[in-house]
Amino acid sequence: MRYEEFTLEGRNAVIEAYRAGKTIDKLFVLEHCKEGSMNTVLREAKKHDTVINYVKKERLDQMSETGKHQGVIGYLAAYEYATVDEILDKAREKGESPFVILLDDIEDPHNLGAIIRTANLAGAHGVIIPKHRASGLTATVAKTSAGALNYTPVAKVTNISKTIEELKKEGMWFVCADMGGTTMYDLDLKGSIGLVIGNEGKGVSRLVKEKCDFVASIPMFGDIDSLNASVATGVLAYEIVRQRMGK
């Protein structure tokens, strides 16, 4: 299931990776470059639904370790992604109500790894991340997860809001973390539940928040105004665990 993460530089390296069935998380491509084999790179990227970032030559030169990028640099995922259905299947196999953690643009790979680790320990059946703007399953994420990526499936979706809508049809309901919400101790967090955690700086986006059934806040008594995203995930996840255990 696992394969080593590394940076791909050059058109042939990227094309061969696609043809070998590797998952490329992100592609950085020289803007306005569409000649020759670059067309093949772009065609393969679109076929595999890879996120493409068009950048200036200076950016590619800064990123390049070999100096031979030929206008394209790709990042392989450190682990294969699961599907949302596979996450739900895991809950069914265990005979449990689904418990899923959805991340609305977590950018720091250390946060993502820590959240996956918490998800595993709290008994969540999987984690769902967005395809764009957020961190993917890099080697840093794998290392920070402390092995949890071997057991906790992570799915990557195009649109978190749409995924929430689809999962509601499966009988799930959703709670998102926000300082302006109802204290988590006053909410019923049992049953088939999705916990939504927002971006480190901006929090949960308005569109995603609107799709959630409840907004939960964590009681705080200190002098600063918020918790780290991975810590907030842990606090809320374990309130869900407490309620699921009937304590």
C-alpha cells in the first residue's frame, strides 16, 4: 500500500510515474508552456485529476534540486488515497456508526499528520481532505502520523461541501468547530457523525459551515483566542468518543 515519497523532475519522469500508476499529489508546470511532451504531461495530469499549479520559471528553479526540471516538477503522495465509500465500508465491517473527520483546507502537514494520528486513536473510520489548497499525504504527514496512516484511510475529494451533502443521504450529520458555536458539552454528538475542522487561520469556510447541522465551540479560559487545529480536533473527537461510549 505504501510507496516512498519523492520529487519528480522532468517531463519523462512525470509521464512514467503516471503510466506506472503512481499518485501525483501536485504538479508545478511552467506557465504558457505547451510544446511537445509537455502536452502529454498535461493530458496525463488531467486524466488523473491532478492539481496543476502554473508557475514562473523562477519558482521552478527555486524548487528544483537537479536543475533539470524541463518546466515540470511533481510531488508523489507518500500513501495511496482511499475512497469515501471505503471509509464507510470500514465502519460497516466493524458494525459501528460512521465517525469521520473532514478537514476544510488544513495546510500544515504536521497538523494533518497529528490529526490522522488522533483520528486513529479516537476510533474514527477515516479522514477526508480537499484536493485543492490543502496539504496532501506527504512524507512529513506520514512521519507525524506515527504509523496511523497504515490503519486510518484518507480520502481526497474535490468539494468538501458536496461530500457533506452526499454523506447526509447516508444518514450522517455534521458538526463543525467554531468559536462562535454552542459549547460542545451541550450538543448531542452520538450516532453517525462527521467532525469538520477548518483551516489553521481562517477556520471553517462559510459554505462548509452552512452545510453543517451544528457548530461546536470548545470552552476556553486562557488569554489567547484559539487552539491549534490538531489539538482542537483531539478535544472534539474525544468528546464524541465520550458520548459514543455512553459516559
